Amino acid sequence: MVTPTTDNDLYSMLADVASQLYDLASLRQYAPLAEEASSRYGHTLYQAIAQRAWGVERRLAGEFDQAETRLKRALELFEELDTHWQIGRTLKELGELSTARADTFTARDYFTRALAEFEKLKALPDADRTRAALKSIIPR
């Protein structure tokens, strides 16, 4: 049986893709819609995706404290759901935030933790991107 797509599904997907593309305009359009729909439906996975989208949006806007709050909330929700790929993606975003803050020690920790999640799943493209991010912050 195929179930119809809801606004919750659609907005969560659009916010998630905007996060991956670091598309600030789309994040500003879809993160609030994803957050509203996921709250209305009580959908924890989509609530976490919306939190991460807001975290990326806030980082791109230079609002680092707000970004951290959103990303850490997303991480909590993903950990409650035990969704390792989503945990890895959120840890990587926390690493990107730490890099933007010029906190290489914390960035290294987040990227290393994200890499472990991706390697556990054999999520090779994500692992490769995380290795590249990690390599870019390691002093030569």
C-alpha cells in the first residue's frame, strides 16, 4: 500500500536538501514550514530534521549560538531515535559550526565522531566528505 505524501514529508525533504546544499534562501523558506508541520504531526524524525535545517540556516547567517542550540537539539532527537546516519550528519554540521567559530579542537572532535558513525554504516560518500573536512582543519 502506498501512502500519500503529506506536507510534513514534503517540507522535511525540502528543508533537508536545502541543508545539504547550504542554500540559505531555501532554508529560510522551508525550515519554518518543516518545523511547523513536524510539530503539528508530532513526528520526531522530521522535528530533528527541521532542527538541523534551522541550525545550518543560523550558522550560514552567522548566528552561531542559535545554530549550536538547534544542532544540539537535533542531535538529541536523532540519538533518541538511534538513527546513526542522521547522527553522523548532525555531528558533521556541528563540526562545520566549530570550524566557522575557529575552534579546531572541537571541530576535530565532532568530525571524528561523525566519521565513526558513517564508517559504522559504510556510508562512504559521507565518510569521504567528513575525512576531507577533518583533513582541512588538521595543521600541516
